[in-house]
Amino acid sequence: MSTPTPKPKRPRGRARLLEGRCIACGARCESSCPVTCISMNDAGEPVITAENCIGCAKCVKVCPAQAIEMAFTPEELKILEQLAAAGAAAPAEEEDPEAAALAKLQAQYRGVWVFIEQTEGEAAKVSWELLGKGRELADKLGVELCALVIGHQVEPLCRQAFRYGATRAYLLDHPLYRTYRTQPYLEACCHLITQYKPEVILMGATGMGRDLAGAVATRVGTGLTADCTGLDIDDKRNLMQTRPAFGGNIMATIMCDRFRPQMATVRPHVMRMPEPLANASGAIIRSDFCVPEEGIVVKVLEILKDGDSTHQIDIGGAEFIISGGRGMMGPENFGILKELADELGGVVGASRSAVDAGWMPHERQVGQTGKTVRPKIYIACGISGAIQHLVGMQDSDLIIAINRDKEAPIFEVAHYGIVGDLFRVVPLLTQKIRDLKARGRKP
């Protein structure tokens, strides 16, 4: 009697990185590997030690860019062909208890929330910008867009939020919340998050937003990506959060796929302001949650406003910005930019190198460590175009670059480029605008 030939065991293969596909998403593959055969290089890309791989394919499943595949040796490929020819069905994947628990957890969270930052009843513009982006995210997820309003006598902000796309507003209105303090706002946010379980929470990357977002993320035990420049949703309902990384040398897409809610902060002027909707309405969900005043360690005794604030220029809201970089050669040369800005009714900005050199004050800095701007026209003079600067101005409606170096990176994002000496070009532009005005024509 002949002994039946045993069927060959289905090979598992080993993980392999596909060149040029990695998006530096934040080491999701490394964290998923059970045998630590994946490490990350300085560019945020995985380095796979193939001899240690056990072929579990977990890194393949978590990669949002499909940059990792399972590779097989020629012998393993022959076995796969034999199994296919014999009609051998692939073994059913064993249910992963961890994955099942994660799916159950994530199913409990639904909805996109935007925190409406306000001071004395006036909302910060970044809140309306985030409602515009939140509307896009909510539509992709098929969920409601909700506004979170905390303060005293701030119910009108709920109705204003409806005009910018929200369909529901959670309102905590009490004298305790009149002025911002971390502890009561933190307790209020966490109370509502625990009760209603939002899937995504967005806040402005302002002084208040950065303070509150970090405290909330720590309390609820989730991740937080700060200073995002892009937000999107992948096919697994994960929030794709894009921000500069490694000193601004690359743009990384980060995802919080194992925890909920997913939280991100976004700088003012990064997202486009949505058009308000007339006669929009929604549901207001009121909550009377309040912590005792005696339990709050910080007391507001007096509010002192900056007396010089009225004299400072907010380049973030300017429609015309003329910025100078290291090519200006010195602080005295920014005067020619000021003349052009005055003719256009704009303001003068600067790159980080010009600010670090002491040529311009920090409040005029455009870029990753300065202000993010979205003017109608942005004129970059003597600015090479490092990614740290591009992050702060690349969404301008019209970008004009003036630089002697025709290979300068700024020309890659500019709509119009002038290769030449800015000390000749800028005065000629200024004079041309003056001539047009003298003839009664708009520049």
C-alpha cells in the first residue's frame, strides 16, 4: 500500500519594500512587526531585515501606501503554482483577537468635531476654516460634522457654526467657562468625548488650541498630530495627517490607526475659508456639565491686553505680501520691499534666515516656525525656497518669485518667476505700479 504524498506547506514569504512607494507615514510598519525586523532610517522609510521576517504580513496590511509586499523565492513560487494547479484553497486566516478588539473599539466612534475657539464671544477664524475641511472629512466618512462650543453666552456661535457647515453643535454655556483655563475646558471636553465618542477632533494650532489639544489627547489616551498642513481619509477610516517632519526636509503622513478619537491641530490660514451658507440650521445639544470652582487651581484675577497689539501687523490676514530672504543682503534693503508693499496696499514679510539675522522681527516671519499665509499675491524676493518656507506660503493664490539663481526651489511653486537682480527688478515694479496709478488704472 503506497503512502500518500503530503501536500506541500503553503509558503509565507518575506516582507520587501517597494522602491519609491513609502510616504513616511510614521513607522506604522515598524510598530506592527511582532519580531522587530523593521527599523526606520533618517528619511522615515523602513529597513527590513529579511532573514528575521516570519512572513506574518502584518506590515503589508497596515501600510497605507502599499509600499511593502511579500516576496517569495523561486522554490516557494513553484510550490504556490503547484497548490494553485491542484486547486488547493488558501487557508482561512486565523482571526486576530487584537484586530477584532480594535475593530470593535473603532466602531463605537463616529462623527467629526471641530473645537470653536472663542475669546469674549468672538470666534477665531481658524475655527471656521477647520469647519470647511471638517465638512470634506465628514462627507468621506459618511458622518455628521459637529461644532464644540465652550464659553459663557456663546450660543450665537452655534448658529454661526451651522452657516459654515456643521449640522450639530455641542454647547457648554456657563460663567465658569467665561475665560479660558486649561482645567475646566479639559474636563468639559473629556466629558463630552466620553459621552458621545467622536471619531475625529480638529483644533486650531493657536496658543489655546495647542494647550487644550495636548491635554485632551493625554487624558483620553490617544494620538495627536500638531501643525498639520493636510488632512484626508484613507479607505480604513483613518485620518491621514500630513505635516513637515525631520526639520521640514520631508512631508510625513501620520495616522492614529489604533486609538480613537483621532486628533489634529492646524495652523490658521492653512485651510481655505468656506463660503457661509445662508439660512443654515442644525441641532444644539446643551450640556450642564460643570466642575466646582473651588476645585480649579488656576484663578483669573485680571486680564491685561497687550497695549502694542494695535500697532503690530498681522501678516496672516494680509492680501498682498512682499517677503525678503537672505538675498536682501541686509536690513536696510527691506525699504525697497516696503515701497512696493505700500503701493499694493500690502505688508512686508520675511524668511527665517532674514529673521534669524535680525533684519526683520519674528512676527513678520513666514514659514514652518513663523506664520502660515494665504494672500492673493505673494512676492518672494531673494528667497531660495526651503521647504520650511514653502509650507507657510505655498497655498497663496498667486506666487511671484524674484531670484538670481534660476535653479532656486522657489521657482518650482511660483506661478511667475523673474530671474534677475531684485535690487533692479523690485524698484522697476514699484515705478510701473506708480505709473499705472497716475494714469488712473489699477495695478
